[in-house]
Amino acid sequence: MQSQFIAAINQICDEKNIPRDKVIETIKAALRAAYRKDYGTKEQNIDIDLNENTNSAVVYLIKNVVKKVENQDLEMSLAEAKKYKKNPKVGDEIKIDVTPMEYGRIAAQAAKQVIIQRIQEAERDVMYENFKDRENELINALVHRVENQQVYVNLDNKITTMLPPDQQIPGEQYYGGQRIKLYLDKVIKTTKGPQLIISRTHPNLVRKLLELEIPEIKSGAVLIKGIAREPGVRCKVAVASTDEKIDPIGSCVGQKGVRVQNIMDELNGEKIDIIPWTENQEEYIKIALAPAKIAHIKLDEGDKRAACYVNPDQRPLAIGKNGQNVRLASHLTAWEIDIMDIGELQEQPKTPEQTAEDEEKAKTMTVEELKLSKEVEDKLKTANLTLIEQLKGLSAKDLQAVEGIDEKAAQEIAAAVKKVK
């Protein structure tokens, strides 16, 4: 039958997930501390022989044999060593049984403190070893208890840690026994042991849930190009396909929206908008601001700022409730977005059809429309340069290469061509 001593060791190992050899060493350290408290000194070399079968512990005082004793706690003479060993030699190690009959209350308290401290240190070591290579992973957790705003969770290795208030989804209710998924952001080693930075609000929680729910993302056929999130309210996810046969939006949404709905349910009903990613920044910003319709965009590449002009009826949609839509779009596209009324636009943008018409018209404009001097105009015609389109891109220096065109004439032509839009 298993003794109470062995049963206690096994229980600690099982509940705390600590290796058995660490628990045994902890008990030995506690007995050493207890002996030193009642009978020994801090300098003494104490060894413990723990017999698990008989539930007994033998305490040994270890001394080295020397010619001349300088430290009574660690050394003994040859003469004294003969009491414990036949024919001792200098350099021998002598073990003296000093097992006490009993320990006092203070010694027992010291042993208890050692056990508590060592067990806590062992728990921290186990936590660090289990999670040091699991940063940026999705972790299953069970809510252990809730105290005010503090939520304590059991992770998948029987380790309990706290989910801080600022990492909780706003408005989400937690209760004991609830199963939730967490994002492990970092594992930090501190003086008080490893600290797990876990979160329900991190954007990468959405990324990991998408990878878990959508096979095309896990396989790499669909790529997540950006995530902007306001936890518990709304999230925008930009996706692109590496295979033209695969629809990235359809893959993420799933049949009747079942895939994205599963993720929304896990995130306490948080709305998730899946949008297509494009390299065209102007088009990308327009898509990110959906459902609002954008009439025109002016981009300032230097400051990464976009002025988005909208009709009055589209302004509330573009901004969103409490500025949420424009804020998420800015975060997603990495552009600072300003929502402007279309009336503030000094010049109405031309339609693609108007722009194409202007370009075609420009190709047929003749040099007569430059209003050059008759002499210069004739020299251009003689050189068979009759269309303005032929002169575009030529500098004054290039024009001097035309027969009959001097430096003054070349500058006149270049200046006139520059004025043509």
C-alpha cells in the first residue's frame, strides 16, 4: 500500500505538474534548513538520505579530512576521522550521522517556508519551459474563477494565470468553467518568475482564429494582408489569394457565412468585415471605408495622408459611429484618412471617359496651337514635326539638334509645349 508520504509527493507532482525529482530535492532542502535551524550552522555541509519506502530521512554532516583544521564546520583532523573510518587519509570525505530525534517549532516553520518557496520556483520553471517556445500561438483556457475584474484561467498545462482587465474583450462576461481561446503574445522572465502576456484583445487573436477555422489560410492559398480591430465591436480584415482560382472573400466567409460566424461567436459577437486587398492604395482606401462610397481621393505620399471626398449623405457612413469606420480604415491601410465634403473639392475630378477623351485629343494637336513665331513653326514642319505629341519629352537641348532651330527657338518651343496640359 502506498504510504502517506509517497501519496503526498505524487499529489504535489500531479497538481502542480512538477517533476518528481524536483519535489524530492525540495523536501531534502527543507530538512537541511530545519537541521541548521535547531542543531547546525549555515556553513555546514549537510546531506539528506531520503528513504521513500520507510518514510525515514537520515541527516549526514559531511566533513573533509585535512592535516590542519581551519574550519570546524567543514573539516576534521586525521585523529578525529579515525572515529568514523578505518585508515582515513587526507582528502577523504567523512559522513557523520547527525539525525535528530525531533525538530522544534521554529525549525518546522523554516522547513515549511523552504517547501513553499521551492514549490513556487519549480512551478515557475515548469511554466517557462512549457511556454517559452509558444509565443504567438492560440491557447485553450478554462476560466478558473472571477474576482471583480480579475479573471484567473487554467491553461492547457494545469497552470493558472491571470487575464488582466485591459486584455479582456469589453462587455464580455466571464464565469467559472467557461472555455475560451487566448492569444499568447509574450513570455517574459522576471525576478518573480516568468510572466505570460495573454490576451483576448490582440489583433493576432483574430488572425489565429482565421487560420484555425479556414483551411485556405492555413495552407497559404489565402493570405491575411492586414487586420484592424476594436475588440468586442468591429474588425476589418484584408485578404488576398495566391491562386487566381480561389476567391479569398468567399473562402473566409464560408457557405452562408458559417466560417466567419464561428469566429464572431468566439469573440463575443464582434463584427468582422472581410475585404479584398489590392496594391492600388487609392482603391484599397476606398474598399477599407466601405460601406461608404468615396467620390474622390487625394493622396499625399510624403505624409501618408489621404483626403477622401464624399457626398453629404455618405459622410456619416464614412466616419462611422464615434469615428469607428474611418479609424479602422486608417489602421488597416496605414494611411491617415481625412473625410471631406465633396463641396470642398475646388476642381471636380474628371470621369475616366473624360480623361481618355482628353488624352486622345492631345495626340492630334498640331504645332499651330503652340502659337510660335512663323519662322520657328515652318522649321518644325520642315523637320516633319507637325504634332505637339512629337515634341513632348524633348528638352531645349534636344530641340537644338533639329535643323534650323537655334538655342533661342528651342527654348521658345520647350516653354510652349510645357504649357499644354
